[in-house]
Amino acid sequence: MPRCTAPVNGHRTESGRANCPACGGRSYQSYNPYSSFSSTPSYSSSSRSSNSGGQTKIKAKWSSPSSTILYTPSEIRTLSPVRKNVERRSEHPDLRDVFLCHAWDDRKGVAKELHDILESKGVTVWFSEKDVLLGSSLLREIDKGLVKSRVGIVLVTPSFLKRVKGEGVADKELSALLARDLLVPIVHDTSFEELREVSPLLGSRSGLSTIEESMESVADKLAELITVD
């Protein structure tokens, strides 16, 4: 019996198929021994993940089944212990969701922007611009904010880095948050490398960044982080 020459010569052309001693004259569709294979692998939507900057992104354990938010492995490592604390403190409904630590110079700019986005997503935020009354002791009010919040976020900007160098109020806030393992750094208009040069302790923790994501996307992750069913 004549043998098919497809593995050698291929049947990608009419002439190649016609010259085959076994398949000459047959239709290509009926012959093709590779018809059950595809040159492009397929993936189910449930297993597909995003790849950004060389890092595969996945869903977090605390994400809802319908969530489309993806995280890098370093973000998962940073946020997991914070999430545990959020869950433990969820039994206290009187607590704010987030304490926002920021540089004074950012209070009417990017800090206000982040505050407004979070609150639009239903996140309650302790924010100095609205929670510290005129004439009140700022340090005393900050202490209250720390005690009454589930998680702390520190907005790391060039202004914030200058503030940390001066060991001002921001340094006190950071010490308290680090001790409670409730801190999520958010880097904006700077980098973790620059943060490590100023504060090695804070910079040793990865966090969220607006370098590759919008502030809106960062807020989405924070909102999901503090949501406990």
C-alpha cells in the first residue's frame, strides 16, 4: 500500500497533495492527519492571567468570584498580612476603613485625589483635611485616626520623602503603622528604590504603585482589600 508523504513533503499546496502516492486526488480536509491540532494554544478564561513587566498577575484569595482585579506576586505578599488584620478588625463596625498618611504639601493635591476616589468606592477614609479641626493637636488627632482605622496607607511622593528626611509627623505615623503590620505603601511620582534610600525599613516592603497603574486601579485594589463579606 502506498504511504503518505505528508510528514516529509507536506500537503499545504494542491501540487504536493496531487503528487502524494497515497492521497493524490483526495480533498485536503478529509486527509489532514493534523486537523485536530491548532498551531495556537488555547486557554480557558478562568486560568488566563495578565503579564506586566515580566510578572504574572493573579487574583487574590480575598477577591470575589466576579472580580477582574489582578495582582503581582509581590503585591500579594505585601497585602496578605494586611488582609488578615483587616479580617480580624472587621468585627468593629465603628472603625474607618483606611487611615491616609501623606505629606502636608500633598493634602490638596494627590492625597485629596486618592481620598476622593476611595470614598467614591464606598471606602471610609481618615483624612487630616477633614478630620483635624482647626486648633486641635495634629499629633493627638493622628493617634486617634490610627486607633480608629482598619488599615493604614502611606502615600509616598517626592514631598513625602522630603518629610521623612526631616523626621516630622510622617515618621511618627510610619512607626505606629509598621509596628501594627497595617501599612500599605503607595508610590506615586517616585520609586521604591528612592524610598529605600530615605527609609530602608519602609522601602523593604513592596506595595502598590502608580508607575504602571492609574490611581483609580490602585484604589480598586485598596477597596477590594478592605471589603469583608
